[in-house]
Amino acid sequence: MTLTKPCSASRRGSAYVLVLGVVAIATAAGVLGVQLRGMQIDAATTMERQARTASLARSALEIAIARIAADDDWRETYDGVSVLPATTIGDATMLATIAPVSGNLKDGPATLTARARTAGSIQEASVVINEEEGVLNSLWASLVAGNLLTVDRATVNATQPIRGQWTAGSFATVNPPAEATTSNTGFTYVGGRTIGIAPQLPDPIIIETCSDKAKEVFKNSPKDEDGFLLGPHTNTIGNKKSNQGVYILDCEDTELELSNFRLLGTLILVNNTRGVTFSGAVRMDPTAPNMPVLLSDGRVTINIAGDLSEDDEKENFNPNKVPWQGATDNDENDTYASAINGLVYVDGGVTIFNDLTLGGPVIASDSIWVGPSTFMGSSEVTIADNPDLRDDPPEEFYLPAVTTFDPFSFRN
């Protein structure tokens, strides 16, 4: 019997093919891995480049913000000019520009945009700039004293707080909130009391500013006056007439008393070193609700009461161009309740005697004293709120504009 040896050639061929297949798969996997690794490196490089570019854009924006914040006249400085001119750092370029949201750059919000460019990446960062103007907190008050504010044997009625460096008093009732820088003691605080709020006072230059628009009240040396009328185109005790009813009284370092009169406009007391007293029946109103009615560079005493009578004073207080509640006439039959409406600012102290109605805040750089004119008496002062003053106050009552920057926004 003859034995036949099995053929191994086909087996060797199959093994060879299998080996080649495995090698091919391994090679493909290696190539794919290399490609994936390359893609990962490219992605990481791109992400790193974008992150670096975004960081540069934000840095450029922060530089631009710092320049805007440091320049009170930035609207003029950078009108048509780059806040940050094109700057090259390595392979990167940074630039920051500003443009109005609408209109022009003179007012309103503006957009500050910073752009950074690197090879293969451009990033932008931007903020919206706003300027917010506030008003002095003295316009959110009824009585404001730069020094001691005293209410003595009196009742104060108001919706806005009283505010002073200190508040003190006896046998008195304060219905609005009482706010003080350091302490408030004494009387009954119906509206509560708060420590740590300092009064914000206007620059006394307001007196000089308004004086530039005023006409002299007197044609001769000042003296006590009784029963007169001041208003637009009207001055019954002098020869100069103001179209706007803004009058300046130069006290010439003389103590004066002004009694039984009507004012429609603004009265400005200058060189008031001895004090001016308002007495009798007095009616004072500004020509516009946001205008001051009384400004003084020295102490003022207010001691007014009763009704101002045309018959008693033999004076028509609402002639042509000086209306009362929208009406004028030619008779002497009208009466006017005593009151001082509008803003009162005194660069000095203020004394308020007896009952009084006020149509706006009384602001004094020094002390305010409120109470009766007799030792055994009592008084009541009522101060109405005047929101028109806060909406459009005299320039000197604005706080410096604060530039604000809305949250960052980024764009690729």
C-alpha cells in the first residue's frame, strides 16, 4: 500500500493571504491614527489660536474702555478717530473703534468695538457705552442743611425726607423720614430716621450763573421794601425789568426786610452779609416749575403769614404779563395765600418762623432752624414735592455724568 503525502501549498497560500490582510488592516489603522492625530492637533491649534485672538480682542477692549473712562471729553476726542489705533503684537493685530448706536457721537449710547486678527482667526469684542446723569440727593428732600438741622416746637409735613449733617430738636414732630450724616436726636420721628446719608449740596456758583441773566431790582441803594411786585416785564420798585422775571438784589452788606409782596420769577440776593428777612404776607412762584424761586449768598429768615391783599397794599399783583393762575386783571380786589413755591437755595443759614407752605425744597449750605417766633408758640411747615426739579433741574444740581459699560459681547 502506498501512502500519499498531503499537499501543504494551499495552506501556505491561505496563511500568506491572512498575514497580508492583517498587515493591511494594521497599516490602515496606523494611517488613520496618524490622520486623526493630525486632525486633533489642527483642532487644538485652531482652538488655541481662537482663544488667543479672543483674549487679545478683550485686552484691546479693556484698553479702549480705560481710555474712554479717563477722558471726560471722549465724545469729542474719538469722534472719527480710533480709540486704539491698529497695533501689532507678534503675528496679531488689535484695533478698537467707537460708533454711535444711532445719530452721532455727540450724545446717546455708543458701541465700542475691539477687533483682533491672527493667522486664521478674527475675533471681536464690544460693549455699549451709556452716560448716566443723576441729580443731587438734595432734590430728593424737603429740607436740606449742610450743617445742623433743627426742628423746635414745630411739625414738619412732607413726602420727601429732611436731611442734614445732624438733626436735633425738641417738642417737635417730623412726619417725613429724617436722614443725617452722623446722628439724629430729639423729636418724634414719625417717618423713621436713618444715619449715614450725607446731603449733596450744589456749587454756590449757581448764584453767579443766574445773576448773569438777572436785572437789578433797585435803581438806588437797597432799603426795606413793602408792597411791591416783581415779574416778567414788571418791577414796581425799580426801573429795570426782566423779560424772564429774574431779578438780582444787591444787599450791599445791608440788613434788609422785604414785606408784603408778590414775585413771579426768581429773586437773587447778593452781598447778603447781614441777613435778609421776608415778613408779612408774601407770595413767591417761579416762572417755570424747574426754576429756583430764591437764591441767596447769605442768611435768610422767612417769617411770613396770612394772605397778600391787593386792597391792603393798594397794588394790583396780577396785571398784564404777571398772571395769577392763568388770569390777569386791572383791579385791586384779589388775595394770594402766602407761600414760597419752587427751589430755595441759600449759601448760608435759613430760619423758618411760624406756619409756612413751601412748594419745593429749601437747601442751605449751613444750618436750618424751624420753629415758632414766640417762646410759647408752635408752628407747622408743609413742603410739597416738586418732581419737575428732578426731571430737569438747574445745571448745578446735576451729578457728574457716570459712564457705564454694558456687559461684554463677543463675536467670531
